[in-house]
Amino acid sequence: MGEELTARLLRFIEKSPSSFHVVESICRELTGYTLLSEGEPWSLQPGGRYYVKRSGSALMAFRIPEEPWRGFLLAASHSDSPTFSLKENAQLAGPENYLRLNVEGYGGMLCASWLDRPLSVAGRVLVRRGGAVEARLVNVDRDLLLIPSVAIHMNREANKGYAYDLKTDLTPLYGLEGAPSLCGILAERAGAAEEDLLSADLSLYVRERGRVWGAAEEFVSAPKIDDLQCVFGTLQGFLAAKERASVPVYCVFDNEEVGSGSKQGAEGTFLRDVLSRICAAFGKELPAAAANSFLVSADNAHAVHPNHPEYADATHRPRLNGGVVIKRSASQRYTTDGLSSAVFAELCRRAGVPVQHFANRSDLPGGSTLGNLALRQVSLNAVDIGLAQLAMHSAYETAGAHDTAYLVRAMEAFYSAKLTIEGDRVVLE
């Protein structure tokens, strides 16, 4: 089971080189679900299965139980990863006869990990078609770019620490003078004439495929482990769950790596809008339904580093293949409190899933994630979880090969649970 799931995870990542492709990959798995339009009335029925997209890079899927329901069981993860975004006029001529691409950083990446790797371009292009502007997904899907390091002979200080200048050191090499234009390549991939290419949302991605490795094949490495491991794992749990007396909702937001403040981000109104429309279809009020709901914010956690164990907290030291990690922070960067931690840990115990706990070392403040921002729009009981990983925000990250299966089991148990929330008392059936 674990090996098969890991193989499927790596195929999912390979087919998802941009946030737009992540949503497309999810849609392929939503067999039997009806696509809803935000711009049209919704007719929702008991037993119905639905999904809705926003901006092509965020998605929510849900099922309406046959029996009466009181609230929602939700999980949220994010489709984006640190990368380099192409600027509108991307092609740079020079110096000499080189052709490069003009990019800017997206999110807090480990810059050195992007050097000397085959890269390509993916995302969406906007094309003129008749009297309309149409979005089309593109993936150049070949070794197209590389960001070359400066030789040690020219920078003798390179191995003593280096501050990268994004506009100089991390500009990808595209070709030599006379090479085909990037617009021409994109138009061909989009099946459009170059003159009909109007605009684009494009980013770089690493071409190296994911792989399982280690003395006992206990590790998995790939691009975008953060957060596609959680995107994939929560999706499988959502699809496998039994129907209970809550509406199961699967959420994937975009732009987490840059603060989630967009209309397709966790801090936008997407969550509130969808939950409000579900409630309205069944004559319910969102505040009452939200009080009977529970959110799992799923975004990966830091494992103890093999070469730098000192960065981990003294008593919170997640291990690869150690199971689901519950994350907590006094600063409320994570949504977890004692009640939500206890409820989720109990669900994991019943499912036979080991649980670990993460807290930042007290003098090393960590980043934020989805849950605390989503809760600015809708007040919910919530827990922050993830899977332990190494090299977070590297172009090529590492996790435990067995942990994806733990997450799927935990999320299947969560989505199958009947939770009755009575203030600070939660009954689990």
C-alpha cells in the first residue's frame, strides 16, 4: 500500500508543474463530481458530489450527505511552491550572444538549490479566440533552461557563504542569439497562433523526477513535496471516506508561499463564499454550521535535520516515517489548540496512525500556513498538521516514503468521523 501510494504521489507531482496543473491533476481524480460555476446559481441535492474552481489554481470539492447534516469537515492545503515567475516581457538579449529570461522570485526559496539543474516553464497562457480571451494550460515539458553557477575560479568565496542577487545570479539561460522565441514555443504548446498570445501566468519548474531512495528505500525526494504531499494525501482520504452527518470539504488554495492574500488564497473569501452557498441551499446559517465544523490545515513540517539537529526544539523532534505531525505555536501562527490537538490525535489513534508533535525552537520563529488565515474569514475549530520533511523550500525536497500512507489513513478517518461539537466537548463516533 505504501509503495503504491508513493508511486502515485510521484506521478501526481510530475503531472503538476504549476498551480494550474495541480488543480487539473485533482480534477482528473474527481470522477462523478459536478463542476459548479461561481457565476451561476447552484442547485445542490442530498447525495450530490460537486467541485468549484477559482482562478484555475484553487479548488474546493464537497459531498452532500443523504442524511441531515449540521456542519462541515474540511481539510486545506496549497497548490503553490517557491519558484521563479516569468515577467510579462520575459526574453532578455545579452550579454554577448546569450538569451536569458527575466524572472522574479516567488516565495522564500533556497536559491542555491535552483542552480545547475535542467528547468522548464509551465502555467497558463491567455489567447485570443474569436471575440473572447481564453485560458489554456501550457507545459513546455523539455529541458529548456538552466541557471549556471559562477566557477569557483572566478569566485573563490563561493563556499564561504553567498548572498544571491536575484536579478543577476538567478537569471536562467534560455539560448543563444537566433534561437526560437519563447512566445513561439508557448503558442505552439497552446495550439494558438503567436499573434493571438495575449498574456500569461508562467513559472519555472525543476525537470528532475521524484524518486525513492535510501538503504531500505525509506526516503522519497521530489520537487514540490511542500505542499503536494499534503494535497495528494488529503485528496485520497477525502475520496475514500465513508458518508457521515457532516459535509466533507476538500480545499486547495493558491499563493500560500506569498501570504495567501489573493482571491484564490486562504485569506480570500473563497472558503466563506462556498460554505455560505452550501448553507443557503439547505436553509442553514453559516455561523451555526461553522460552530459544528472542524478544519484540518495540512502543510508539511520540519523533520530533525541529520546534520543540524540543534535547530529542532528540545522536546519536539519529528522524524521521517514517524507519522502525522501536529503543529502548535504560542504566537498562533498555527491554529492548533489543546482541544483540536486532542481530537485529531484521538482520530489518528483509532486509525492506527502514529502522531508526532512539532513546535519551533523558542528562539527560531517559524513561518505561517493556511489555517490561521482561512479562519479570518470563517471561525472554525482547527488543527494544523503536516508530514515531516527535510530541505523545505528547496527545489528538490525529501520526506519519508511511508508517511503519505499515514496521512491518507488519518484523513480517511477524519472525513469518515461523526463529530458532535458541544463547546469545549467533542463527541467522536
